[in-house]
Amino acid sequence: MAKHDDSSSSIRITHYSAPHPLIPLRYIEPWRRDIANRELIINNAHQENIPHYEHDDALYFNKREQMCYNVEPRERVDQKYNLPSRSDQLQPRFYEIYDRHRSSLLSRYDPKDRLKKS
């Protein structure tokens, strides 16, 4: 994985979404306001190679959301969790006796299973 470069030569331009009435004027995460532990938080971000831009702390600004924020790469985030297969999600297990009767109104099929011949 490439190292994160936050030197003075790296320039980052913030991109914001279109204004929306439900988005707040300004929001900064509480951990960014923690001045007592600020140095520890910054050191942890550098050790784990998580992007941390000093003056880029507002997630929402002027009723617009920041589109590309200080985030980990998508591949790294995807490695931290695993989802069940699609067929398991479409046909969940019945844990109670009466679940099979309640689910009779729903029809969930995996497209791969529907094409198989019995």
C-alpha cells in the first residue's frame, strides 16, 4: 500500500456537493475538537497511514457535504469486514418456529438459483 503524503508540497482541493437544506451549516467531528489528546490522535493517524489534513476538518460546510474527505482507501476499509453471500442474504435462516409462516408474503429468490434446473 502506498504511503500517505501529507507534506507541504501535496496540495488537496476540497470538492463539495450541491447545497441542500437538510445539511448543517458546519459540522466538525468531536474527536477533532479534543485539544487535550490532539497530538496523540495525530500520531496514531500517522502510524496507521490514515489521511489527516491539518486544516481540513469540516465534514459539512455552508450546507454542502465534502465529497472526498479524509478517509482510508476503499480497499483497506473493505478488508475489515465480510458480508454473507447473496443467497444467504435473500433467504435468511428461520430462527423461530413461526418465522416460516410470517415470511410467506415475501418472495425472495437468488437469480442464480432460479436459472438452475432441478
